[in-house]
Amino acid sequence: MLLAVLALLPFSPAQAAGKKHTQAATSHRAPAKAAKAHPAKSHPAKASTAQRKTEPKASRRGARVSAKLGGRPTAAERRHGKARVASKTNRLSLREKTARATREEPPARLSFGQMAGLHEVTGPLGLKSSVALVVDQDTHQVLLGKNEHAVLPIASLTKLMTGMVVSEAHLPMDQGTTITDEDVDTEKNSRSRLTVGTELSRGELLHLALMSSENRAAHALGRTFPGGLNYFVSLMNARAQQLGMKDTRYVEPTGLSSANQSSAQDLALLVNAAYQNPQLRELTTSPSHEVAVGHRLLQFNNTNGLVKSPEWDIGLQKTGFINEAGRCLVMQTRIAGRKLIMVFLDSAGKYSRIADAERVRRWVEMLPHPSTVAGHGFAG
């Protein structure tokens, strides 16, 4: 009976106090939970200084990283504090991918000059080319030399001999020649704007080969030469021997093969001889040339930008590049009243051969008198 009466009575003061305490605790925790889900609505007065400075910053940083990696964290991730973890995981994944790509990237191919240690040789004027030679064309005096006896691949400098053999054969320059599959580069897979089936005159092919170093044009010149390609290459080697180029060997007319090799001294002889040919002087220094290919008019430019510079007086030039040879350049030019032949081989940088030529030009302009420059004779 007593228990039934007690059950009908209201709560005791202690129970009421416990209930009020529980409600107060619940009402105190509720804003905290809301603040966690919505940081912008949190109460700064109830949060510590460290929390105010750290949590929003971390949240913004996590959002930025997630956005960069392809998406923003979801509301659930932000509510449960998973955004930073996901961002960190994505960053680590990105690092792993970058490291893997770096490991799988093939190593840079060294040129023959680099493998021979020629770049380690300290030369005059701080030249970046591993081989250099500067010769006075009139006196045959060597003004500057660096590894000039080294025999290296010469890349498209080959085309200077190709042009010489074609020009000296006095073949009809208006004769039409068609680019065929045989002229497509299968060694270096280099590109060409002369598609198979393109028909140009021999004179146009010679112009493009010497001015813009067109490989298919050079190969077509050798392939269609009377007697065939092998005979043409034999004429290239025979002409080199006539010029006294003892270190030179040609196996094809483009320079794509690293077996086409020579020395700076030999190339100076070639430049000196080629300069005597007015046709080679004109075509190698032509700034640009347009040819009609089908219904299109294509413009080809000189591979040596110095021919357009008012600071240079260039009588003949040719550039070359394959990985085995590095960047190459030969020129006949007039500086400070002197006719010079310049040869730069195996330059390790896209513009370093041009920079080397500029260094030499400034140096020659500062020379007080030709007789003050020490040098030895050049058999030209």
C-alpha cells in the first residue's frame, strides 16, 4: 500500500535536481555539436583560442587540396572530420604517382662528346660547345680552338656536302622529283611537312635541304641522283677526300645517321670550299622560302636565326642536331673586317651554339690587331 502511494507522488527534490542537471548538460553539449557540424555558427566565446586559430585553417586547407585533386569533401566528411585525412591520402597518392613516373622516365641520352668527356675540357671564352674552331679565312690562322681534332657525329651538317655534290653535278634544277616512302626517316622517326607524294623541283628540294634542313628533301636528292643513292654517297666521300677531309665519313645524305662523322678541322675545309659556290651561299643564308604543295602554299624558315640579325654578316651557314651529335653549327661570316670560319660541335643546349657564336663575335670585335692573336696555320 505504501509503495503504491509513493508511486503516485511527484519526483523528489533530488530527482528533480538530477533531471535539471541532465537537461543542462544536454543543452550545453548541443551547441558544441552544432558548432562541429557548422564551424561558421560556433560561439567564439566558448571555444579556446587554439581551436579558433587551428580548426578553420585546417578545414580551409583540406578543402583547397581536395579541390585541386579533383573534388571537394562531402558534408559527411566535414562533419566527421575526415576531409583532412582524405586530402592527405590523395596528396600521398599524387606523390607516389610522380615518383613512379620519374623512375620510369628514360634517362637522357648522352652525346658522343659527353661520353668522351669533351664537355669537361675547359676552353676559352667559356664556350658551351665541346668542340670549337675559329679560323681566319684569308690568312688560315687559327684564332681559337677547342678539341678541334675530335671526330664526332655531325648531324645535318652532312647536308652541306649533299648540296655541294648536287650543285657541282650541274643537273637540271627544274626537274620534278616526287617524295616517296623511301625518303621517310625510319631511323630517328623525324617529322616532315613534305608528305609522301609531294612533287617539287630539284632546285626546291636543294633549297629546303640547305635552308631548313629538310631530311626528306635531302634524301630525295641523293635517291634520284643519276646512278642511285649508293653512288651518290660514294661521291660525297670522294669529294671529302679531295678537300683533304681525312677524318670524315658519310653513309647517307641527311645526317640522321650517327655514322656520318667528321672533325672541326675537316668541317672548316668544307665550309671554305662551299663558300666558293654562289648557289650554296645563296640557299644556306636564305631567311625563308615558300613552296606549293598540292593546293597549299607552305613557308619554310632558316634553322639559323642569325641570318636575320643585322649584327651578323653571314656568307654561308648550316645547322645540325641529333642526340648523338648535340647541337652543331658552321658558318662563314665577316666580323670587324675579317672573314672567319666558325665551327661549333656538340653544344649541350638549344641556344648554346648561337650563344657561343655571339661570344666569339664580341671577342673578335675587341681584338686590337690580327697580329696580336696567337695561332697556328690552317691548311685551307
